[in-house]
Amino acid sequence: MRESEFWANVDWVFGERGVSMAQDLVLATLDERSVLQAVNDGVDPQRVWDAVCENMGFPENYRYLHRIKPDERER
């Protein structure tokens, strides 16, 4: 996953709350960093996205949203 795909996923899932979520959500699986800090520190975007998905309890297919055409995605 590219960083741009990561942010596209954040926008699709969280909408205008996405930036706030990325700043505020601190995860143990990201070494107690916020989502934004982890991305800025160079953590693989797929690893960060997987951590978000796991924390939020999203369905497995959300881990691969960047591979699904937007018009074929299910919420």
C-alpha cells in the first residue's frame, strides 16, 4: 500500500473525521504512537492501516480497500 492509498482509505472510511482520528488514535501495536505519527515516522502504511482495522473491528476486506474499486466497495 502506498501512503496515498492509505490516506484515500482513511478518507473513504472516516470522512472528514479521518485527520482527527489519525492524530488522536494511539495504538500499542504502533509502539504507542498515533496513526499520524506512525505514518510520519515511516512505518509501512499497510501495517498502520492493518492496526487501525484491527482496533476498530473492521471486516477483513477493509484491510485491502485500496485494491477494490470504489464503486465495488461495501460499507
